[in-house]
Amino acid sequence: MPAGQDRTSKPHPAPGLPRRRLLRTGAGAVAGAAALPLLDACAATTSDGIGADGRVTIEMWHGQNEIGAKAIEALAADFNRSQSRIRVNASGGGVVADAMLQKVTAALAAGAYPDIAYIFGSDLASIARSPKVVDLTGALHDGSPPWRDFWPSVREAVTLHGKVRAAPSLLDSLAVACNTRLFERAGIPLPKPGWTWPEFVATAKKLTDAGHGVFGTAWPGAGDEDTVWRLWPMVWDLGGDVIAPDGKSIGFVESGRRALETVAQLVADRSVYIDPKPGSEQMYQVFVSGRMGMVITGPWQLPNIVESKLPYDVVPLPTYSGKPLTISGPDTWTVFDNGRARSKAAVEFVRWLITPAQDVRWDIGGGSLPLSRQTEQESAWRRHSADTVGLPVFTKALETARVRPIHPAYPQISQATGQAVVSVLLGRASPAKAVRRCADKADAALLIPR
């Protein structure tokens, strides 16, 4: 969503900071810096990968922060110990995940690329144009767990033109975390499933206490994907879509205007905290400090909320129709062709990673939701879910979650939409004018041959 992130080439954040949505707009600068050591980082992957003992070595660039790196590297070490045919070098890749697309693209051009890389779901369409991306259709359709056992949003996020172009990795959804103390002080009952966006706006206004520096809610204002993906459930619920059925224009001119009118009302009520920095760290800090009533967030934020000792609960995302709807931002393990032996080994490893026994360890250790219904039934996940207030709400939301389109023009659409949202948040444009500007830019991107 989704899809931002603090990763290994950056200073490590405190546990619980938003690990999926941080620093997305800084990716270009990081990628430029990462280009210098590119060949050295890939040096171990330039051969066929088969050692004198017949063991195949594969390179994995995971791009995770300290918490996620610990989880995935422990899994890779266990896989290496479990058999003697394949060795996984889970090096991280030397960049944060935000910069992975740029680094992998440069690596493909240089002919020295990894066997597996962590690629955002929103970036998959761009990278999948390379002939070096391995088709995983057969491997996942015939694998375990059964293909239909993965959540619909997971299957959709890795499928392009009917083919499975990557294995699912990290999964999340959006819901609303509520400061229960502020609700009690304001005499407001916690929202129930099926509540609406007008009710959200009214509740945010009631929770706002300017005299004590308390905000009703917040919205990211950096114009990046973190700003944008919160808007898509509103657009879908209003009957729109990111891209129109003909593929030549955006599909949210009317629904986007109406969704932005909701955002504009929050601004008019002075009930929304606007976070100007990528990653949304500031708005989350305001929330955990007890000065915000509600925040739209994902399961990645729960450890930080728990650590803060803030009394909280989680409720489903509001809608216009009253029917449950949210967004999920699955990310991927994308496999690249470095020859038959290494490709086969890489596919075997990612298939092992997404089986329930391994997936549940990654979900708990890395801050994800279960990729499949089988993982959801694992005893370790059930215990973890029961012990974490609000986590079942995020998992339940997967039943009605949608994903952003897997389309090469999505980054340009997102950029134009982010500018539209920010212009409304800052009072620089009306919702109608903001959407018209967005359409001009996004439609032009859709008309570029790809």
C-alpha cells in the first residue's frame, strides 16, 4: 500500500516504527549511492553457483530493517541446515527495500543480479518486464499450501496477465487504531464494524481538543505512497477504480472527488494532523503520546503502540456503503534466472518460505499477516493473535481487502494522486480541481506505450 520502509542501509529505527512505508520518496537518492558497490555485492552470484561439492549457492537481497533481517536470516540459516544441496546467502542487498527496484534494475543491466529480491507489490509490473524474472505459475499453483488457500489479495498481487510473476512475501491491511482513553474522556463509544466515513469525520471532530493539543486523526502529507494508498478504499467503495476499464485513463474522477471531500472536511474541522515527512513517524509519535484519538494504520504499528502502554483498540476501516472494505499491500519475493540450477534452487527456497510452518515465523518475527488461511490456523499464530489487541481485526479485514493494480504506470498515477491529496490537505486546491490536475498527469502516463 502497500506500497514504505526503513531498511538495512539506513540507521535502524526503534522496534515498531512503520517498517513498510518509510522513506519511499528517498529511494532515488539511496539507489544512486547503492550503484557504486553493485558489482562487488553481486560478485558471488556471477557463476553458475554450483560448488565443487555440488551444492548450489543462491543470493537473496531482502532489504529488511534490523527486526525483519533477523527473522529472514534465521529462516535462511534453518533452510541451509535442513539440507545439503542448496545454500542461501541472505545478504540483504546493501540497500533498504525502498531502493530495491532501482538497484535490481541496475543489476539486471549490468548482468550481475541476485537470485531472489524483495520487491514491492506496486513495483512488480515494472520489474516483471525483464525476461530474467522467473515465471512461478506452475510452482505456486501446484505447490503447498494450495494456491486457492492464499488470500485473494495475495493471489492478485503476484499475478500479471494470468501468470504468477513472484512469490508472496509480506502482507498487511488497513484499519483504525483508537486511543480508548480519549474516547472515554469525550464520552464517545468506540466505533462498530460498518461505521461510515461521515461518522469518522464527526468522531474526529468530537475527539479534537485544540487547547490540549489533541487531534482527532491524522493523514500523511508527504505526497508519497503512504499518502495515497489510504485513499483507494474510499475510491473503491464509491464505485471507482484506480484505472478505468479501457486502461486509457484513471477511473476515479468522480469517486476521487468525493473521497477528497471527506479529507477536505477533516481539514475544515481542524481535526487532522498532517505529517509532512515520509514514513509517517511524526503522526504515529503523536498517537502513541496520547494526543490523537484515531489513526489509520496497519499491523506493523501494533508493537510500537503496545510498547508505549497506550490504552487502545482497533476497529475496521469506515466505508461509505457500510460494507467492509479495506486495502492490502502485499510485497513479493521475486526470483531471477541465473541459470537452471540456481533458478531451481531459488524456487525451492521461496516455496519453502511460504509454507505455513515458515510463514508463521516470518509473520510474527517480521510483522506481517498470514499469507494463507492455513498459516492463520497455525497454533503459533493463534496464540500471537490472541495476545495482541487488535491483530484479529487486521486479519479479518483480509477477507474483503483489495490491492492496487499491477500496472507499469502505477508509480506515475500514485505520484499524481499524492500531489492531489496534499493540495487538498494544505488547502491549495478544491477536491474537484485537485482531481482534474491528477487526471491530466495520470492519463498522460497511461497513454505511454509500455
